[in-house]
Amino acid sequence: MNTSIFHQKLEEINKIIDQQEYEESTIGVLSGLSGIALFKFYYSKFLDKDNNDIGSILLEQSIQKINEGYNLGTFCSGIAGMGWVISHLERNGFIDIDLDNLFGELDQYLFKKMKNDLEKGHYDFLHGGLGYAFYFLNRYKNTNSQLLKENYKTCLLAAIEILEKRSESNDKTYKWISEIGLNTKEKGYNLGLSHGMSSIVGMLTKLSPHKDFEKVSKKMLRGTISYILQYQNPNKEGSCLFPNIIHENGSHEYKSRLAWCYGDLGIGIRFWHAAKVLQDASLLKTAIKIMEHAALRTNNEQTMIKDAGLCHGSFGNAQIFLRMYKETNNNTFKDACEFWMQDGLNKATHIDGYAGYKQWKGPNEWKKEVSLLEGVAGIGLTLIDYLADFETSWDECLMIS
């Protein structure tokens, strides 16, 4: 592929981001200042430049907002997500900061938020309990303080205990019920990566290699995977292999767009990582088959892709297939990545958009977005991953890596 146009688009996105005013913004990684800062730091590395004034300013603004009373805690939009970004940047050599001193006073507040959400059954990775647990695991792995490490261990053991207590389980499966209707308050079993059980698979996968959490985490991990696999589409020629939702009465339908947030891609990528941790050759093959099936879905009727963003658009698909290609060296995933990179480029058609991009909000409604999850910052990060000659791991914030 001719990459010059990708370089040009990346430069356009950077200029758009530099022109924004962010006074009223949230601070989280997926929808907030710190996620935009993440793009700026990676773009500076991509250009081999040390100067990153705007990225640093965005982080300083985030911290200042907390000092002024900002108290939204979530991973997507709040303090836990900002904490993940700063920890990621420090661990990867972008910034030099005393994280233990910075986060110490916030941890008790985030722990209370996590417990409250999990005990209510609000597991949601983006907006609920799992996002806080993800933050605590990141700190557990990276703190330099043994005292803090023990505190984070306590937080994570509490999360595991609540997850197990609130699960519906038997000898073979684990599942968790949650709200699946924003307006109806209907409950069911969400299989998606953004808000459902694929993110539980992701969290348990990340906990399982650590001796402090291994025993219970692996048991629940195997059981959750077994539950999801029960609903694999018996019609292998169908457009998707898994439903988005299992209703309380057991009803479901095999209709899902090809995207990060819901459907086969999120399930497949998390099964892949779980199979490696569990050393399960059969599950490894299953994950590959799921992802290869997804790679063949390219027509609009099957994919139902409207926009280009990471959440439910072309570049989110490209990022997942790029990660799978790096993991497997399977050319099927390379071809799929390139298809979705080109498709994302083709969607830069909005004259009044940011670098040509808008997010699809519904019939006849499009909105300009800067954020990592739904806007041009995330598109820019995927462009960097595709073009860069260095490895990255920023997509862990989406549970892709």
C-alpha cells in the first residue's frame, strides 16, 4: 500500500488536535484529555522528537481538574483512565514522574467506587467496576512500593471475591447478568468487550499469570469462556459467530456488526490471549478460526460499519487485525488489516469533519469527535501503529493487547 497518504492524514489529525480547546473536557483515557495526550506522546515518538508540550499540558490540566474537585472515577472518562495513561507513559519511558506519590491519595476513593459498582452488578469495563480493577492491576504490576503493592493486591482480591460471589455458576460455566437496555432496564448476559463478559475474560486473563490471583482467576476464566462458547453460531456460514446479548429467557440472535465494542472481534482477541495464558491449544485454534472468519467479512451488509473510529468503525477493526498479525504472522490478518486501513481512509469524506472524519451517532446524525475511543485521536494512534518501526502497547487500554 502507498503509505504517503496515511502520513498526510496523520499530520492532519495532529494539527486538528493542536487547535482544540479542552477546558470543559473529561479526563479519562477513552473519552478525555489523557487519551488525547496519549496520542500526542506517541506522535512525538513517531516523529523522533522529544518536545511534547501539548501532551504534557493536557496531563497537567487533568491533574488540575482533580485538584479542583473533578470526581468522575471511571476508566473511560475519569480518574482511573487518567491513572492508566500516566502509568503507561511512565512505564514506557515517555515521562518521569513519582506515580506512587501522585496516586496514593486517590486509591481509596477509586477502591470504594469499584466495590460499589461490582456489588451492584455494574461490571462495565468502560463505565463500571472492571475499569477500576483494571487500573488497580496496572498499579499492582508497576508500583515501586511493597506497601502499595499489598494494598493493590487487597483491592484486586476484593474484586475477584465480588465477581465470584455475584456470578451464576455451575461445574462448567460462569456468567454475569447486567442491564442490557439503556431505557428499559432489561437485564441479560452481555458478551461484548466494551461492556460485557469478554472484558471479564480479559480481566481474568490479565490476573491469572500472578500467583496472588491465579487459582480463582483461572477457574472463572475457563468457566466464562465455556459459557460464551455455548452460543457459537452452528451455521458457520453466517455473518457472525456470536450474539451480542443473551436475554434472561435464553433468546438471542446472530446479528452483530464487525467491531471492537460488540461481536466476534472482541471475543476472538480475548480468547486468543486467554488461550496463551491457559496454555490451551484447542482454545488457541478456536480463537484463530473466529478471527479468520471475521477477516472474511468485508461487505457492508455483513459488517454494518458506518464510521472510521475505534469503537465501532474501520480503524478499530484495523487495529485488532494488526495486533493479531503481529501475534501470529498470519497473512489473513495482514490482508484484513490493510483492507480496514484503506476503508478507514475512504471514510474521510466529511468536508466539515476533523481531517474528514465524523462519528456516526445514528440515522442522519454525525458528530465531530477528538477522543481516543470515538474520534481522531484513536484513528491517529492506529495510523501510528501501522506506520511505525517500533512496538507499542497503548491498545491495552482497549483490551486488544
